[in-house]
Amino acid sequence: MGYTLGIDIGTFESKGVLVDASGRVVASAAQPHEMIVPQPGWAEHRADEDWWSDFTSISRALLAASGIDAAKITCVACSAIGPCMLPVDASGAPLMNAVLYGVDGRAAAEVEELTTRIGAEVILDRCGNALTSQSVGPKILWLRRNRPEVFAKTAKILNASSYLVFRLTGEYVVDHFTAANFSPLYDVSRRDWTTGLADDIAPLDMLPRLMWSTEIAGHITPEAAAQTGLASGTPVTAGTIDAAAEAVSVGVRESGDMMMMYGSTIFMIMLTETRLRDPRLWYAPWLFPGVHAALAGLATSGTLTHWFRDQFARELPRKEAFAALTAEARAAPPGAKGLLVLPYFSGERTPVHDPKARGCFFGLDLTHGRGDMFRAVLEGIAFGTNHVMETFAEAGQEPRRLLAVGGGTRNEVWLQATSDICRQDQILCENTFGASYGDAFLAALAIGAARRGDIAKWNPESAVVRAAPKPVYDRQYKLFRALYEQTRDIAHAL
């Protein structure tokens, strides 16, 4: 029997699974790491200490826990946070910390300049996406202008999964789904790199080779084998962004299927029959030719719950803190006694695209306790999620099925509030390993050991969270929207 291995690098934790040919998980492992915040609005990881070190330790842990001979692993696939911006030198060595996805807003000036210079409509037409803090192109331009000594040494610009694939195989590749986030350097109609919109960002030879996620990028090198414990010569796929692998893991496979990922951020992916054109949302070619994806994401979700725990539950044992906070939130009434939270602690991505937005607790009085505040945090994230869901509907793309996944689904208060506020039932699947499990399935697809529809057998549906709309949420949501509009100028001034 052959096995496939999937490893995902997240914002705060990396996870891996070893899966047999029927989709059964024979071993799993996890490794935590930190997100570096050098200054407000910035977010970074260390490519070697966080990404590669996690990969090697998880790989070895999976082999040790399973007792399986590495030679029986037929394919390896990885995913990671994205899109990131990591410059490496001619030997592939990182030249600085990696600049993270949309939670890092350092290139706001470059976003504004490129949008003005090229034209918002031209960018949307050619690239499929408006330029935002999620875009890699402006961050490369920021690097060129603000770290010229680093840019002068740069041979390639990689993202997180590209760096892992390079360390495993020696090949510089990136999948099309990830590449669509490199606006304005990726032409979605041609499915190719372009400098036609801006030739002062980076030369095309600085960008990785484009592939589809289930194509084989290369094979494990002897050096990588020595560090990971994997067998030299094992095939490795091109990889992808974690959210895409997460969507695969729960059976997002047909037009109208939407994944709701409860992770460090809320991230949504919906497959569509045609390309979505809306500057408030994102677009990318899906993991396979001929399939389209509409995407959206909040900036601060699970990250905000971690912040709340670390600031307001320091006396609780770390492993027990979330359970205790959730119990307190469950005891608080829906609507948190009139308390509102703007969850924009790292700015906001879709649909407002405002890197200068800031977080806010509004409506506090002397009757509020910690449980009310934590419930308001969860409801604030759910209100932000509903803002995105309304935007999908306005763009003519409402989900047919909503599949929930991610660590946040263990928080029943958050999950139920999201269904109630968004008026959407959410499907849960048996397996909750997430992106790493999706990676293992993609690895099986890559070598012909599975077909796309097999994911329904690998990970069947297990439960449904039913929406129970509440008048208090209708009232609070309108106030949530007004609170941002009426405090936006103050947040920008601060």
C-alpha cells in the first residue's frame, strides 16, 4: 500500500498528515511558531526557522509515529500561507524575513501609486483583482525602493509553498492559483506572467515557473532526504496556498461550493462557472485548468481570538483558556448586551480593503464582563463575514453549499453566531485536519491514485450547523456597518 504526505505551514502553526490510499490518516503532527510584527501593519515569518524547520520536524515526526518506511510514500504535497513575498539569492538563501499576505500593509503607497498609474479597470480586467494589501506586486516594488541592497542581491521572489518546494526539489515553481495574487504581474486570461502593466517592479526571470497544483514539480533531493527523512526521488507537487488545500479537504469541487475557513483569518473560496469581476473580491484560476474561483478574506479572525486570550486571560492555563473563554461567551446573551467590535486589528481585507482600519470595542458599560467582550469579538468577526457574504450576493455569486473547516469550528459559539448572522447553514465534515489533509489528497491526484470525486469518500459530511436568525443580530449588523463608516476617518488619522 502506498501513502501520501501533506504538510501545511500556517500563520501560527504547521500541521502534517500521512494518509493511506483510502484516505485514512495513519499519523498526524503539528508544530507551533510565531508571527513577527516588527511594527504596526507589518507581519513576517522566517523562511528557514519557521517554514523549513517546521516541515522537517513534522516530516520526521510523521515517519516516527507511523513506523512506515519512507520508500512507501508515493508523493508529497505542501501548502502554506499566502501570498507571501520572500526574496532569495542565487543559491536560494533567504535575504530577509518573508513579508506575509494581506495582514501586512506596508506597501499601501505602492498599491495606491500603481492603481493610479495603470488604472483600476485595466488592472481588474488583466489581473482579475484590484491591487490591495493582498497583492504581491506592490510588495516587490516596496522591496525595490526601500531595501535596494536586498533587491540587488535578489535572484528569485518566492512565496511560502514555493520556498518549501525549492528546499525539497531544487526547483523554483509556483501554482497558478497563488500566482494570481502577484498582481499586476500575472495575466489571468493568458495564465502567464507579464510586465506589460508595470515594467519597474521586477524582471520576469525573477519569478518562479508556473504550474498547476497537481503537476509534479520535481523529486526529493538527497540533501532534502537527509533533513526530512523522506526517500530521495519521491515526487513532489507544485503546492498551493493553504486555503485552497483546505477547500479541497472538505470537498469543494463543484460550481457553487464555498469553503468557510476558520483560521488565523476567515477565508472563503467559492468555485464558479465563469470568472468573477468585482474589485471588492478576489479572483484566481482554480487548482485545475478550466475551473474558476472567487475568493475573500478577513484580516484578523483567529489571530484576534489569540490576542484576546493573551491580553485578558493570562491567569488561565494556556491549553484551557479558549474553552473557558468560550464558556463565558456562551453564558453571555446574543448581541453581547449591545457591545460591538470592529475586528480590524490588522486593517481589513475584503470587502473594504482598508489597511488603515483599526479595531474597536464600542458600547462598553460597567455591566460588561469578559464573557460579553469575548462574545462580541466572535460576533464582530461574524459581522465582518456577513459583509463579505452580502458582497458575494451583490456580485451574483451566492453559495449552493457552505462547508466550514479550520480550528475555529471547534468554537461552537463562533460557528453558530456565523450561521445565525449570515443566515447560512454550514456543513461540517468528518475529518478536520484541514489543509494538510487536502495536500495529501492533491498528492494522490497528482500520481493518479485518486480522482477528484473521491474526496467525498475520503472525508464525508458529518454534521450541519443550522442558521437561527435573531432580530438582535439584524439590528447590531446595521450598527456594525455604520460604526466603521463613522469612525473610518478617525482610524486613518490615528
